[in-house]
Amino acid sequence: MPVQSAHQKLDRLRNVLGQMDSVLVAYSGGIDSTVVLKIAHEQLGERAVGVTAVSPTFPSIELETATRVAAEIGARHEIVHTDQLTIPAFTHNDATRCFHCKTDLYQLLSTLRQRRVMAHVVDGTNLDDLGDDRPGIAAAREWGVRSPLVEAELSKPEIRALAKELSLSNWDKPAAACLSSRIPRGITITRDKLSRVEEAEAMLHREGLRHYRVRDHGDVARLEVAQDEIVMLMEPDRRGRVSRSLKALGFRFVTLDLEGYRPGGISLG
């Protein structure tokens, strides 16, 4: 079978979504779900709704992006609220954490879909995601969630390139992840820990960094920063501000991970 170009796959994505009649898009404001919302709106108009679930694990800065980009697209956008901290299997923070988080999300969206009499819930899972250990994908399948980007066989680099061509303002947005991924497995997830990480990362954002994670190891804040941003972080004035800010949040020690920024979660105990 001939290899298909990204534009041919985009046409397939349009066809997949156009045949769905109506969809709720699990929309986080990240590039993948944004492309799904963009094409769903293009094909289905008012019968496509982006739904962003706000919870203690979802950074407020991500909500700002999601709201702004949905408005730029012109798509319907709704915000719902949930709280995974009420789920003991989630706060226990073992290897099944993501499964319980996504189960909570897709159960909520499934109920909303039925209430709105819409045909499908869709997400932003792409072809590259299938090669990762992602319990959330199993939860999506259990709830009948479809992944149009997978059905169109679109990879992450192709999606980002198409997003730029589609003039999406967040086409080069760094990957985001649930705040709970900053807490090592086996350490109970609490509202205070999530809030501290969110404040810490918001501070790095204000300092001009783009690719970063603040891993919460109790007394220690372990910073992961993109290799090309380490020099900026190490500027004396900025380094001092970052250290003071993190210690004001309750960390006793601030460390820099020499391996640099790595998207996703950690499993260190």
C-alpha cells in the first residue's frame, strides 16, 4: 500500500469526523485535541462541542489556552468540573492512576453525550501514543471513545505540521500533562501537592521558560528544563529568584536534573 502524505491523512480525518453526525471532543487545549476540534467544527459546525474538564489536576494556565483557542476556531466550548481527589484508587497513585483518571473523565463525557443526544465522544489520541504505556487509552476503549487521529493514522509530527498550516495559534505549544504526573508513584496525591506544583510551574512560565517540569519529591523540587533553556535558568538573577520562589512554596532543596526536560510522568518511589 502506498505511503500516504499528511494531507491525505487530513482528508481522511475530515471524512472520519464528517461521518460521525455529532461529537463531544475531549478537549484539553493541547495540539492533538485542538486539531480534532478544529476539523470537527469544520465538518459538523454546531454539532461539534469541545468539552474541557476542570479539576485540581488541570493547570489553570491550560484552561486559559483552551478557552482562547476554541474561541479562535469559533467552536462551541463547554467547561465541566470533576475532582479525581475523591477517588481513592487515583490518589493512591500507583500504576493504574491514569486509568482511574480517564475513567472518571469518560464516564462524565458519556453521561453528557447521552444527555445532549450526541453520537460520539472523541479524543486526541494520536498514532504515536499507541506505542506508549497509556492506561488512559484502555479507559477510553472501555467507554467507547473514538480516536479520529488514530483512525486517520496521523502521527505527532504530522499533527503539529498540519496545525501550523491550519493557522492554529497553539501549533508549537509544548506538551502538557496532568499535574499528578509530577508526584512519584506511591506518594499519595493531595490538593496541597498539586497546588504547590502548579504554582511552581507557573513561576517558571513567568520567567520565560517553555519546556519544564517541577517534580515534587517532598523536601526536594527537581527541575527538568529543556537543554537549550538551562543556560537561561542559570543566569544568576533568575536562578536566585527561582530558588527563593520554590523555597517559599515549602521546598527545602532545589535541584536541576541534568538529563533535562522529559514529557510525561515519573514512577520514582
